[in-house]
Amino acid sequence: MSMKKDLQHKQIQQEDIKKIIEDAYMGLGDTRDIQISNVLLGENSDFEDPVYEVLDVMRNPNYFAYTCRHLLNIELLPFQIVVLRELWRRKFPMLIASRGGSKTWLLSLYSLLRAIFNQGSKVVVVGAAFRQSKILFEYMEDFWRKSPILRHMVGSGKHQGPKRDIDRCNFYIGDSEIIAIPLGDGTKIRGLRANYVISDEFASIPEETFEVVVKGFASVMASPAERVNDIAKIDTLREYGYEQQAQVIEEDLGFGNQTIISGTAYYSFNHFYKYYQRYKQIIESKGDPQRLIEIFQGKVPTGFNWKDYSIFQIPWTSPRPSTSRWRLTSRHPMPWTASLQSCARTWGS
């Protein structure tokens, strides 16, 4: 039943109409009967200090809409919330979106959230040209300017907030750092290390440079000794049957360093398509040992987990694409784009 027909069967108060109109963008119809619990109003809490309880909720990817609204003055669309949550939980996510799909904006927001809630982390943002890295950095600067609460939390010291240099841009948030750099041929940025590596407009980044230089950024843990210690604790707890305690440490430990690939779908002869096909095969294997052996053409790497991989596809960002956009697509056809759109309905999320 459509919203119009549904509303005809109900007596609607003025405030109800206002609420329905405000929630119309979510496509849920009449939202008056939807019951939502407030996690902050629960009677049982593990925190004596309510401030820590709020921070614990804010760093939970399930509540990033709340976090962004109150901390950064940003209103997120439903699909943006889902993308952020997917980026937060996967070690090797791939984000594919059309032009204007807000992928660069989302990656900038994700970088900022990581730096805020994973103190001591380092995020490196790379593009084939410095211009692309600067675009992400400019979004972060915009978030910073529009968020007085964040500026107050971080402070305005010499080594806090956004800083620009000739060949790089740095953003300091507490003990965390975000670095936006030009990639070039990779010779001038070797040796850089990061916990989170974001490669935007991946089709324009040379494959060899990505494999040799960019992936090397995330090859070393921020604190190898501490991670070894934590893993030993997890194994010992499980050995003695304390599974719940082991899971708590494992969740806090996270999945280690992360590499994100993002960009607009390109022609199938480009290396982006090869990576897409490989990710797709890994996801569709669902961890089947024989299929993984075929994918890797031999022994599967130790500790490999197929659930670390994710492909998120956003074919369209508007339910009403303009006529000019349809015309542009027909004049510059990309078979891969059409292929991605056709399979997004079955396994893209």
C-alpha cells in the first residue's frame, strides 16, 4: 500500500505530518509505527561516567549517524551510513560509485572518524595526482571548520588540526595523523607507514606503484609487540574456555592494518577491473578451501579470511538522473559500468 493510501486510513495530526515529511528521504513510508530504542536510555550500563558511555556509542559504526550529527554537524543519508559501517568492519573494502556518488567525501569522513576514535593511528590518503589527495583533504578541512565541538576537543595547538605543506597535507587529531600525499612514481614516498591506506580513483594509480609502494605502507603494525601480546592472550583465553573474554579483546584489537580501494568503474582492460574480479571471486568462494586454492593458484596465505573482503557498488546516487547525464553515459559507454550495475542487485552489498 502506498504512503498516500496508507495515510487515508489514519487520522493524522499536524505534528505527525511534519514527522512523515522529515523522514520521507528514507523511503520508509509512514514512520509513526516504527519503534526505535535509544541505546543511551538503557538501565544497564557498563560505565559509571556517562561521558564514556556516550563516547562508546559514538565510536560504534552502528550509530555513526548520531556521531556525525552531534560531533561533526553532518547529516548522513542511509546509504552513506551503510558504506561507513562497511568500511569500518572490513580489512580490504572496495568502493565503486558513479561520478558524484560522494565516495571521496565519504572517504574523507571515514579518515576523520578513524583518526578520532583510533587514537595513535596513521591514515595515508593517496591519489595518482596531488590534486586528488588535496580534494579529500579539503573535505576534511571543511568538516573541521564546521565542527566547533571537534575543534574544542582537539584544541588549536601547533601540532593539532589541518596543516599544509608543499608536497603533503597533514591533519593532526590528538595522537592520530592523516597524511594526504601525491603518488607520482612512488620513489619519493617509499618508507611511509600507515594503519589505514586509502587509494582514491584507483583506475588512475599505476598497478606496479600500488603493489610495490602503496601496499607497503600498511605492511607494518603500529605496535607489533603489543599486538603479539594481545593475540597470545586471545589464544590462551580460548585454550582455557574463556571464549567471551577472548572475543572482547579480539574486537578491541581489530583486524590490523587496512587498505581501501575506491574509484569510478572504468574499462575492463584497466587493472581496476582485475582487482574487482579477484575480490569478487574471493567473496563468492565463501571460504571454500578448494576454490581459494584455485584463486591463489596454490597455497592459501596463512591467516587468510575471505570475510575481510568487501565490494560496495553504488550505480546511481539520484532516483531521478538528469537527461544530460543519460546522454553523457550513452556517448561514453563503459561496459564495465553496466556489468557492475547488473550484478549489484545480487551480491553488491
